[in-house]
Amino acid sequence: MKAFVLNRYGKNEKLKFIDIAEPDINENEVLVQVHSAGVNLLDSKIKDGEFKLLLPYKPPFILGHDVAGVVVKIGSKVSKYKVGDEVYSRPADYHIGTFAEYIAITENDLAFKPKNLTMDEAASIPLVGLTAWQALVEKAKLKKGQKVFIQAGSGGVGTFAIQLAKHLGATVATTTSSVNKDLVKSLGADIVIDYKTEDFETILKDYDVVLNSQDAKTLEKSLKILKSAGKVISISGPPDVEFANEVGLSWLVKMIMRLLSFSIKKKARRLQVNFSFLFMKAQGEQLSQITKLIESGVIKPVMDKVFPFEQTNEAMSYVEAGRAKGKVVVKVK
């Protein structure tokens, strides 16, 4: 099969388009023929080596964290899926590799593709959908009447999170450029702040939840807009010891995480608010819940651009530039 492989870490490294063996499957896995694969900033950060501490992949390996495709083979203990089923997934860490013609995925990490989406649209959903779900539903337990600040509303996570937060009954504030103001309003944002000309920390106050996806300076400002016992959930770091415990990292890495998050945790305690780091997990059951929201029309995918498979490196560069509105996808089949 054809696949894009990373041979070594580095900011200037390009993925190599090569022929490799089709993956084998174990008894709990299905083999999916990839029709479309989402491209995420996470792929670039792993390629650059930024996540080696959290995810020590050993090159060569295939990147890609989002997939929509068709089941072509099933393991002996797979019960939910059959050959011919249309599925989508965010494969688990250490089992990624959607920038390829085929991928083996554990049954529990799969969900049936929403019937009202194309393969390209479906491939745009899993990583950002699960990130938003795990932040707002699982961690924040966002409720009707609460106020949430979702940074970078026109990005992949932002466009999904705004729609999910509105469905949950929250008042939503977001940041974007003036060019994307109408887009985020159409998704349900109540308060739109132009990050180029306005400072959110002077406009927002007494918020229940912040979904932080930006830099350390923005994270620090976010603490100050929360009400007492409010929550900042950060998907851009710094990772903390709770996360290290959750994923079973070594004591040495736990110590590093403690040091990395010490300053922001201290500032949060001083303001009587809560900080936590989220690194989303593969979760087929949650993805099935998201499917229901999509099929009922509550959430719609926001697509920026679809690249042909051969231009996966160009798609990665486009995402790295940080100008995408919604998601970028490569069409494999």
C-alpha cells in the first residue's frame, strides 16, 4: 500500500511517500480502507518532535489521527462491525497512521460514519469532536446557563466546540479575526472578540469554563476571567501530573510535568480557580454520541480545504500556517 512515512523528527522534515506492507490485524481489530484522513496540528507537532516526551514514537512511522473509510477485514473477536461498513475514528495513540491506504483499528475506537456526511466531512470530525466532548462534557461538565470562553473559534476544535457548547445550553464567547466573525456567529457564538484589536480579558468576566488552545500568555490571562471555582481546560499545555498519572508515564516524566505546570497551577490556586490539561483519547462510544448529534443536525462539519493524497505534505504545511477555517482533509481514495 501507499503511505506517508516520517523517517526522522525535525521541523523541516517532509513525510516520504512510499510503498509498504498492508497492516495485519489482531482478533479485536478491523482493517479499514482509508477514503479520507483529517490533518491536525498534532501531526505537525509530533513530526517536529514537540511531543516526544508524551508520545515517544520511534521512526519510521506513519502519521495521521483522523480517518473515514470502509471495513475490508475483521478480526475473529470483532462483533459490532462487518465488511462493507462505513466507519470513522480517531485511532488510539501508538496505533495512528491514517496517512495511508489502509489502517488497522481496534473495534472500541471505531464508530459508524454519520449517514448525512461525505467521507471527507466525516474524516474532519473525530479528533476535534472528541477533544471538544472530553473538554466540555467529560471534564467541565458544562451545564445550561453557564458561560464558556472558547479560544480560536474559527479553528478545527473551535468550530466544533462552539456548536457543542450551544447544544449544552451555554453562553459562548470566542476569539477570531474580523474576517471570520460571521462564521463563528453562524455556529452559535454569542460574544465574538477580534483578537487583533480587542483584549478578551477586559471584556469577559465571571466565566465558568475556558477552553484554552493558545500560548502561555493567553492561558494566564484566561485564569482572570473565571469566577471562583471556574475551570480552565487547556489542550495546548502545559501537561500536568494528573495527566501523567492518567496515562501511566514514568516517575521522571511525572516530575517534569509537575515542574512544567507548577507556575500556572500556583496562579490558579491564588485566584481560586482550577487548571487542568487535556490530551484527548480515542473513544468509539463518545464518537457514537457525536454521530447522533451530527445526524440530528445539531453539529455540522466546517471544512476549509480538501487536498489529494499525494499532497499530504502540502496539507500539513497549510495547517501549520494557522489560517484554516475549520478542518483540512486529504482524500486518499
